[in-house]
Amino acid sequence: MKFGLRLPSFALGPKTASLHEMGAYLRRAEDLGFDCAVSIDHLLLTPPAYACTWLEPVALLAALAGVTRTIKLGTMVLVLPLRNPAYFAKEWATLDLLSGGRSILGVGVGWHEEEFALMGVPHKERGRRMDEMLEAVTALWAGDNVTYQGKYYQFRNLTIDPKPAQRPHPPIWIGGGSQPFEKVYGQTVTNIDPVLKRIARYADTWVPHSSATPEMVRGDWEKLLTFSAQVGRRTPLTKVYSNFVYVLRKGERPDAAAPHFQTFSGMDLDYWRAYYLLGEAEELVERIRARIEALGGMDWVVLNPLSFDVGQLERLASEVLPRLSG
């Protein structure tokens, strides 16, 4: 099992972390054995889920590639339907090349209607556009003089250069699945099967939602196995457990974390305690183990600290991760 970080790359005006601070943090993470660092993608404020936005992920990762050495860099997740396939294929291939083949492309369909309206992309088309984007972009990475004829994207005899350093393409992680949608997003989703079918067809790795319960994750995984067989997958789907995290010291009260998560989160303390990882190390280990067991094992654990505080990083590395590896 590998361990990664989802970066607290919050856009906080003058309080936004500097590249120097991020670089020092990630080089320490490399020394501590973390395998990847990934970033969230949001163009706008998305209340009630979040109280801030994130730095633009591709520009951020390009900068971080220059101040890190070995850690893989990626997104978890980038809203792919908001992009253009040809432009994005070149953009991400350039990132992968300049990082020395260290990129992980984590993508999702997105959910915030205002972001789609701003970019002129119909919200209701996002799932089908995602499918075409994945097909078109991977085709452009695989060869030259590519022709693609979809409903939303078309091009003829198109060659994108450079190609990614990783062949045939960087690892593709796709996020999605069951979660308490109405609490976080003010939406009710009754049929998650199209999302799971997309993951079974296109993903190398599945990223369940952070707020999904073990029961939700287990049910989704059973469906993913069925859908994978239906599409004739030749390689097994790998899995990521991810969540926001704050490790309390012995005897420290949970509300001590409130100033940290309120910087970016629109959810209350009760929600945090129920769905995210807030507690002492022993409690967090047990909760993570429950998710691992729900999936019959896990390939990655990716945790999202609430700031670039090296103290929290050290606490994760010394008190949480070793107990998961044992």
C-alpha cells in the first residue's frame, strides 16, 4: 500500500501558502516516504461544501515539479469536462514531460452548476463529455494524425506534441460513487450506476468520495466488479482511500481543529467528526482500516491535511501510517 497527500492548496489571498513553503513541505514528505501529492480543482466558491477555492492545479503542479525530486504529482480530481481535449492533451503532456513522468491524472465530472455555466458547458452533458474527453485525450497521447468523431468533440489528422513521458499515458484516476450528496452539495442523486460504469471502463484507479461510509464504498465496489466484467477489463482496478485529516494530540479536544477546517470547509464540527478524519491517531487508524476492509484491501491511502504544517505531516508519518502498514 502506498501513501499520498492531497494538498491544502487553498486560495486564501495574502494567506495563500508560498511556493517556498510548499516545496519545503513536499521535500520533507518525500523524506518521510509519501509517494504522491495531488490537488483539488475548483474554479469558484462552492458553498456549503467549501468556503474557499483552490489554486489552479495544472499551474500549481508545474511549479511543484521544479521544487520536488521524486514524489508523484497529480490531481484528485480535475474537472475534465470543463476543458478542451486538444488543449488539455498538450497541457498535461507538457507537465508529465517536464516532471520526468511523475504525473497522475485524477479526473471527475464535477458538480457545481455555476462553474459549468461560466465555462459555457451544459451541466447535464458533463458525464457524456467526460467519456469523450477521456477517449480523445488518450488517443492524442497514443499516436499521430489522430481523427476523433464524437458528439461533442471532433478533429481530423491531429497530432499533439509533446507526448507524455509515461507511455501510453499517465495513470488515470477517476473519482466518484455514493456519498451523502444532499448534505454536501444540496443535490439528490438517485442513480450512481453511470458514474461507476465510466470508472470501470476508463479508470486505472478508483477514488471513492471522502464522505462515503464504508457501507456505501462496499456497495459501489461490488457494482464496479460487475461492470468491469461486463466491459471486459484486462487489468484489475486499483483503489484509493482519501479523506481530509486532522490528528489530535492525546487529550486534545476535537473543537481544537475548528479554526483549521473552518479556513476552507463550510461544514460543521459534527459533520467533520462523522465523515472526515478528526481524532487521535488510534481512532483515525481504526476508521481508515474500516474503509480498507470494506474494499477488501487498498492500493493507496491519500490524506488531506488542513495546512502546510510540518507538525501534522510528521504526526501522520509517525503515528498513523506505520500502524496501517503493519
